[in-house]
Amino acid sequence: MKLYLVRHAESVSNKANLADSQTDVDLSPEGKEDSVRLAKELREIMPDVYFVSPLKRTRQTLQPFLDTGKDTVVIESELLLERDLGEFTGTPMGSFQEYCRSNNIDLVSTRPSGGESLVDVYDKTKRFLEDIKKSYVDKKILVCGSKNNLMCLQIAIEGKDIADYYSFPAFKTGEMRIFDIA
């Protein structure tokens, strides 16, 4: 299986430097332009199946490609839902990390009040990976999601420890990474 991981294009919250978490926000004007660029790349790749999170910014990222009329299967998966930052949703980017560092709290296993830890997200993405490995052997799969779940998915693909999360380069908006899965 070939797996294409794509972070959604820039959202209005990304542009405002706010942690949108599971808030269902639209793409920014720049994000909409990036999605048109991505559509050209997708026409060259032509994945067999497309997975998105329930958040509209992931589907909006793929929409220019979907509008080309190609026969595509798009599956929405709750397992791809962005990390719930709980009480830190809507705060400036990095607020939760700063809170953890200033209170000497582990960044990976700590759950913000009302939210999820990165370990929680990692567990969801591992389940997602196992599901697609069983169901989509020898297929080209595109997953459009948010930064945290895609990074956790990459860590699971590479068989690394979630404790190393912050040693991985963060996905940039609109970025695609490609993996061959045995």
C-alpha cells in the first residue's frame, strides 16, 4: 500500500495563529489557493481511496480535486479527528505546550481539561492504520487530516515511540508525505 498523508490547507484559525482543535473552521483564502495546487498533484497520483476527518477543512482541502469529476471514494473517519485541546481550544498556538513546560508537565501524556493527550490521539491513529492495512492492501490511500493526528500516524507507520513526538518535524499546512506500507 502507498499512503499519502496530507495536512489540510491553511485554515482561518491557522492564519490567526489560534489552536482550532476540533472547531469546525473554513480554509483561509490562502488555504483555498493551496488546495487548487494540491488538486494538480492529486491528478498525477490518483489515489484509490480518500480519507478525511469530520472537520470541513479537510474536505475543503480536497474539494478542488473532487470537483474535477473524477470518480473518487471519500470516507470520513472519526479516528482522524484532530486532537481535542479542551480548555486550550481557541488560544494562541503553543499555549498548551507553554503551560506544560512552565509547570514541568509531560507534553505527550498530559490531557488538557476536557481534552485529549497525544497518547490518546496516537492510539486512535494506530487503530486507523491497522484498519486500512487490513482493508486496502495494494491500494493508493490519501489521508487528509490535521497536524497532530498525521504526526501520530507517521510515528505509528515508522514504529517509533509516541514519547518522541516532538522530535519529528511538524506537518506544514498543505504538506504531503508519502509512505510505502508493507
